[in-house]
Amino acid sequence: MSDISLIVLLPLLAAVLTAALPRQAAAIGTLATGLNAFLAANLGRQILHSGTVTEAIGDWTAPLGITFDANGLASVMLAMAAIVGLAVSLQAAAGPARAGFWPLWMATLGALNGLFLSSDLFNIYVAFEILGLAAVGLTALAGTRASLRAAFDYLTAGLVGSLLVLLGIALSYSVTGRVDMEAVAMLTQSDTGRIALALIAAGLVVKAALFPLHFWMPGAHSSAAPAASALLSALVVKGALYLVLRLSLEGGAGTEFLRNTLAVLGAGGMLWGAWNALRAERLKLLVAHSTVAQIGLIALAIGVAGNPLETGLWQAAALLMLSHALAKAAMFLAVGRIAEALGHDRISGLNREELRPGPAEFAFAIAAISLVGLPPTAGFIGKWFLIEGLIDKGGIHWIALILLGTALSAAYLSRVVSRCLRGGPHVSATARRPPWRTGDVAALGLATGALLLGLAAALPISLLETPFA
Amino acid sequence: MSFFLPLAILMTSLGVAPVILMMPDSARRLRTGVNLAAASLKVALVAWLSYEVAHGTSFDLRHSIAQGLELHLQADALSVLFLALSSILWLLTTIYAVGYLEGGTDRSRFFGFFSLCVASTVGIAMAGNLFTFLVFFELLTLATWPLVVHRGTSEAHRAGRIYLAYTLGGGLALTLGTIWLYALAGEVAFEPRGVLGDIPETSPLALTAIFVLLIAGVGVKAALVPLHGWLPLSMVAPAPVSALLHAVAVVKAGAFGIMRIVYDVYGVETVQALGLAAPLAALAALTILWGSFRALTQDDLKKRLAYSTVSQVSYITLGVALISPVAAIGGLAHLVHQGIMKITLFLAAGNFAEGEGVKTVRAMDGMGKRMPGAMLAFTVGALGMIGIPPLAGFVSKWYLGAGGLDAGQPMVIALLAGSSLLNAAYFLPILYRGWFCAPPEGVTPGRRLGWMLAIPPATTATLVLAAGLLASAPFSPLGWTRFIVSLEYL
């Protein structure tokens, strides 16, 4: 068995094991996440060394068989899931055990890895289904009324999205007679094919929570438990975004209407999410709305990348995905710790006199720098490429929108960060500092990683530059 | 080994900042020890670097981020000017801050961000291209925000919000301008006389727009009117922060940015050919007069000093924008001269507030008797600002005036005369009250200040005197700026 199929099977195996042995779930899950990170790093090294690695399962090649395709982009995504996964596992293993978390999280990881590596539309659909169901489970895990309701909305939206994707894939099969990635380029040639592409895109838009079909998302991401929110916001929505990017790269960006729609919806999401985050009263809701805004930015980057995709612009989208994953997971973990110390997550109540700012608030502030996209973060490098590419294309209106979105993100995040800088008369002399917990280490590690990723951006960029098979 | 010195100079504050941030507040001795050791080491390293640069050694530290995107630290004569200023004043302000914040809260946070602030300034000083400059310029914004809101009052947080809105807004303009220039010209390294080649002929309009964006971006920190609104408000910060912000870190980073953009990105000839020098000079002149004018009516001592900063920093911009080597000497020398004069004034004002609780001009009566040392330092700084010979400010104004004539702009003489009159009008009443009015009835002697608060203003006042008296010595600020200007113009 090769590294490629191992990295998909290992988490799925761990999902079964953690379900069967709930007492050892934390240990097995953490071990599996560690192994997964090792495999992802190893695969990345191989790709840097010798280019895209392809594996045809059972030696059946496309269009008949199923192929896994480990290219540079997939490897960056695998690394993203692995790093976020490590931090989340660390936090979950140290925290109170919730039955069901580990099997669901392992299934999520396996589905994501499969999604990133698949070169086959039907396979992608299967991975998507597993991902969607596991994500609904993660949402419902908190067990509160709000989370159950949010999980139900999520389930409904997810099913609608899946149906659209499935319909699109069926239609595309009827047009091209194949389900591997070669089919995508053919779809733009005929009317029926373009409809198939539009159906798949619409399904992905629902799953990615792109404005205006994001209605289910803030509720789901803000009512789940912190570790689950981090996974949902940082990784699960990235699955759909990755696929939008992948389909565009494979030739799916051939229809101008789809590209423009994506960019316009992206810009809308960026502003709408920011506006709601500015008005949010609860911290988790603010962070969830910020995800709506960031997804908008990424979708905008994919939408304006043109046909064929311009290197700088689509790489910008990939870098923004990576940076957002790390920073957003850090932020949700930090918010979890803040809410734990305070007993609530109302933003106006962050100024508690008897509590000094702790490490979690520091982590939040550092993650905020990445989300705004200030140097030296990877978010900054991503925005740099994006704006540079848009200048070359003459897309001045898009640049204006991106700058507006950036300014708004600074505005809503500084609402929180300024309260993290409280002191003086707002803190009583006997105030205590919240003690360090493993969750703080995980949040701070991820946030620092997102901050320094910009300095090490050469590595993901050289991975992204690996030619596709 | 050409990378060692720039790296060491950066790390003596960038590497120290996280260490200090993590220390518990109670570890006072350890924190002070680490702080002072790092600051002293940095001064020594900068002295070594200056010696090497004067003898023609070049320094280079590069880290590639992507194709055509590189972090690059180097050290040229202009870097050394700014490095020397920030390292020496950082040492003095740190000593002062340790004394000033005695018994305060959140001191680890304060000194951690203080170090980060200086790390950004030395990064700005040593930046070898526009991208690196931008990275440290934005870091400076983030590092100073916690210092502005340090007191934690609602007023401080309001000032912090306004500060952030101004500086992040400026940062966006600078970012856009930088990316646009990179898209147009490839990597924009800093080289004497500019790096744009024949682009000014092919796309003058784009270059003009980029120039406006870049100058607006750095102009927020340089407090060019109408982008100066944050500066008087941020006076709510503790005295050492005001001193450092005004003398070294923030406004000087802005002024230094203007120098880099005009001299080492566009080059003076291109700036003049595009017709951008005259508007910049006019904006500087407007700022000089407006700042002085507003300073007249401020009763709060620190606010008066803040408006004075708005005005005085634009002397530097004026010297750059006049496109005359003589004026450039005046402007560049003023980068250092204004720094040491303004820090003297702020440290002395901090001592008035700490020692006698005096925060307004009205309450300054009899300060010469109540705190003779601090009053003497304040007087030296104020007379220097007015431009009385033989103090440092006189030297800058002399060269600016001569440069105005050299550039065929005799109006500059009138501007300098008018501004000096206004300087006198807002500084002399303070001196008069301090030396010639009797202390108010029934005032009780305030607390005695330790050496940590007394020595720094005395030292900087001595420097103000020395920079004027020894202006023609080879390593004086003036001597060094002559060296720089010979590279930019000859």
C-alpha cells in the first residue's frame, strides 16, 4: 500500500477504532493525527522532490478506474488539515471527553484527505458525503438546543448541496461518459455540460457557505463546542473551496458567467460577513461571521483568476485558505478558552475586572493579525499576490473591495483585541490571570504558526508550483 | 559575515521582546537587567556598524519569500543616521521608563511592546527594499498600539482606536502603493538616486498616483496635515511613550519613509521631473505653520509639545522636498536634531508631572526653583526648537534657509522666520513662567525623583548642545548628513 492510500485509510481506520474503544479514543485519535501529520509531511517532501505522485487503485487507470492524485495543491491542503488537526487533537485530548468526538473527527480527517487527493468526480462526491455527515455530528455534539437546531439546518443545507453536486456529476457523466478530472474541461464545450458545471458549482457554494447561501453557517459554527467549531470553520468549509479551485484549475473556469458570479458573491460575502461581525454581540458569532467574510475573499480570488487560471491569483487563493485555516482554528480554540475562563462569550463582558488578560487572549490577538492580513503573515502574502495580479489585469474595482474588506476586518477584530489590552482602572489590583492550559498552548501555537507562515511562504509556494499530472 | 551585524542589531530588540512579554510582572530586576543589557548592547553594535559603514563595508541579510519578494536588511549611511538615533534614545528612554513606571501595572507588557517598537524602527532603518520597509512599518503600528492604550482608561482606548484607524488606513495606502510599484517595476530596492530607470517616461501618471499613495501612507505617521489628527490625542500615553513616539519611533519612521521614497526609490530628479516636489514642499510648509499655530492655544503641556512635533517634523520633509543639497543637509540633520530636542522636552515634561504634578502651562510658575534640573533641560530643548545658536535646532534651520535660497525659493526664509516666531511665541511663555514667576502660594514640595528620571533628560540636553557646538566634527549628525547628501546628489 502506498503513502497516498495510507493517508486516506489511516484516519478512517482510526474512526472505527475510536468508536469501538471509547476509553482509549483520545490516545488512538492523537496517535492517528500524529501519524497523519508525518505522512502528510512525507508526501509533501516526495512531491517537492519528484513532482506529482499518482496512484491508480488496483492498477485500474482512468477513465475506468479510480485514481488518487497527490499534486502540490493537494499536498498543501493535506498539510493544512494535518497542522490544524494536531492542535485540535491536543486541545480535545486534554479537555473533557465528549463521547463521539473522536470517531467524528477521524472520519472528517479521512474524508478531507480523500477529497484532497481524489481525481475522480464520483469519489469526490463520496468523500463529500462522509465529510458532510461527520460535520453535522460535530455540530450536534455540544448537545444544547441551539446546537441541535443548528445541526439540523446544517444537515438540510448539506443535503441540498450534495444533491446538487450529485445531479451535476450525473449530468456530466451523461455528457462526457467519464467521471475523472478530464471530464471537467470537456464540460465547458456544450450547453448541457455547462449546466452540469453550474449545478456542481451551486452545490459547492452551499457547502462552502458562500454568501448568500451561508445562512446555516454562523449558527452551526458558533454553537458547536470550541474544538468542533475550529474544525468546521478551518477545515470543513475548505473542502468545498478546495474543490471549486481544483475544478477551475482542471478547466472548469472556462465559463465566464460562473467566474463572475463567484467573484461577485465573494465580494458580497466579504462585506456582509464583515458587517455582521461588526454588529455581533457574542464572540463566537463574531468569529463565525468573520469566516463568512474570509470565504468571500477566497472565492473572490478564485473567481477573478481568469481562464486559464493565472498562477499568482490562484496561488493567492490557496495561500489565503492555508492562512485562514490556521488563524481561524487558533481563534476558535482561543475563544473556547476565553469563554471557559469568563463563563460566557459576550463581547461587552470581556472587560471583567477580576480577570487579567491571559494567554488565550494573546493568541486571539495574534490570530487577528493573520486574518486582517498584515505582514508578515501568510494572509498578507496571499493578499499581496492577489492585488498584484489584479493590478496587472486592471481590476481596480476588485482591489477597492478587497481593501474595504481588509479595513472592515481590522475594525471588527479590534473590537475584541482592544479589550484584550485592558488594564489600568478596568482591572482590579487583586485580579488573577487565567492559568495556562493545553488549549492555550494549542491556540498560541497555531496563531504563531499563522503569523510566521508568511516568512516561510517559499515552501507552500514551491509546492503549489509543482506542475499537475 | 556581512549578515551578522544587521541581524544582531535587529535581534537585540526583536528577540528580547517575547522574552520580556513572557516574564511575570513581579520579575522587576530580571526584566530591567535584560532590558538595559539589550539596549546597551545595541548601542555598542550600532557604533561598530557606523564605523564599518564609514569605511565602506557593506552589509547584507536576505530571506526570500517568493519570486521577486525578498526581506532584505542592509546598512547604508542613511540607515546609520536613523539607527544611531533610535538606539541611543531607546537606551535613555528605557532607563527613564523603568524609573517612571515604578509600581505601575502590566510592566512586562509595556516593556515587551517597547522593545518590539524599537525592533520595528531598526528594521525600518535597515530595510533594503520597499517590501521590507512595509513589513516593519506595519509592525510598528501594531507594537505602538498597546503602548498608546497602556493606561487603560476609556480616554486612552478612544485615542488608541483613532490611532489605529489613522495608521492602519495609512498602512493600506502604503501597501497598495508598494504592490503597484512592484507590479510596475519589479523588486524595488533602495538605491541612491532611485531605481525606476525609464519608467517615468513610459507611465508618468501611474508613478504619480503611486507617489501620492506612498507619501499618504508614510505621511500619516509623519503627521503631515491633514493626516496628523492622531498625534495630539495619543498624548494620553505615559511620558516615556510620548517621548519615544515623538522623537524616534513613529513620526521619524514616517519622515524616514519620505526620505527613502524621494531619494532611494524615485530619486530627486524623477520627483522633480514628475512635478511632485513643489506640492510636497507646499504641504510641508502648511504643516509647519498649522502645527505651530495650533500649539499656541494648547494649555496642556504635552498637547502643546505634540502640535510642536507636527510642525517640526515637517522641517525634515521640507528639506527633502526642496530638491537642493543644502536643504537636504538641513532636513536630514533635523531628523536627529528634532529627535534629541523633542525627547528632552518630553522627558522634562514627564518629570514636571511626576515630581510636582504639573501638567499645564498655567501651572508652570516657579518651576525653575521647584525643579531646576528638569527646567534647565526643558529650556535647552525649547531654545533649540526656536533655533537659538549654538543649539542643534539653529544648525538645521540655517541649512534649510540656505537651501531655500539655493533652490531659488526665498519664501523659505520667510517661512522659517514665521515659524521661529511662532515657536518662540509658544515656548517662551513657558520659560518665562518657569524662571521668572514666583511659585504659587502654599505649594508643597513634590516627591524627589530618582536618578533614573533625572539623568536621561540631562543627557539629551547635553546632546542638543553638543550637536550644535560640534556640528562640524566628523561624526556629528551634521557631518554624517553631509556624507549622505554627497551620495544622493553628486
